[in-house]
Amino acid sequence: MNSTRRQISTHVHEHAGIHFNELVRQSGFAPGQVQYHIRRLTDAGDLVREEWYGQTHYYPPQYDEWERATLALFRRETTRAVVVYLIEHEPSRPEAVAEDLDIARSTLEYHLDHLLEQDVVEKRYDSRNRVSLTLSNREQTAPLLSEVTPTVPDRLVDRFTRLVDSLLETPS
């Protein structure tokens, strides 16, 4: 394995779930170079490539499908914040989560839809049909959360999305 390929492989192993653009930014290699070496690494089974939520992510092969999808979700600042909130305040009502995180309810629902789809969070209904949110599998979720260090571009995209949501939100 040549030096460039080894560096790319090492970076993906250290940042499981990294998306392509971030890998290019952090590696300092040209996009074509990264594509070439990623293709070789995935063809050899040294890395796994998956599309999640509009982005291509790369993983070491030891992660299963649930872990890969969950890591992709955790690369989004708002999603991470929701999960951390639930770890600290489980169970919680959606209104409390949105208010305490200072995000629009529509933003929360957008992120919850993905978390529910991947079975990271579940909605429970009481006898009065009120919703509470809980983690589906705390034992697997918490360790994966600690593997993700948000990047500046990821944080900026999330903050921009929240800003747009707050500007579009209609006052009650």
C-alpha cells in the first residue's frame, strides 16, 4: 500500500463515517486522488462506502449497517445535540427538547425522523397520547457518539440550517 493510500485509510479509520468532502479537506489531497485511492481501498474491502442522507460516508469494515448509519447521523451537530440531550434528560417531551436546545420544532422533527428511522430514538405515547422521546439502545449509542468529533464545516452547515429555520418559523 502506498503512502497516500495508507494516509487516507488511517484517516478514515480514525474518523469513521467521514464524508467525502471532509476527507478531501482534511487530507490535503486532490479530490481525484482521494477518489482513486478510496476506490482501491473499497474494492479491496479495506473500507466501506455508503450513502446516508445525501452524503457519501466512509467507514472501516468492522462497523455494521446500524453503526454506519448512526455515525453518519452523529456527524450533524443538531442530531448529536438531540441525542446528548436525551442521554441527560431521558425521557423527554419533544417540546422540551426543542425549547432547551433552542431549535425550531420543525428542525427537531427533521432530525428525529432520521433518528427514528435508524432506531436510535423511539417515541412513546402515554394514556393521554402525549409523546415522550427515549433512546432505543443507550448501550450502543453512547460509545458511538464519543467517536464523532464535529468538524467546523459540519457545524457551520447545521448552524446555517437552524438560522434559516428560525427565520422561516412563524410566530405563534
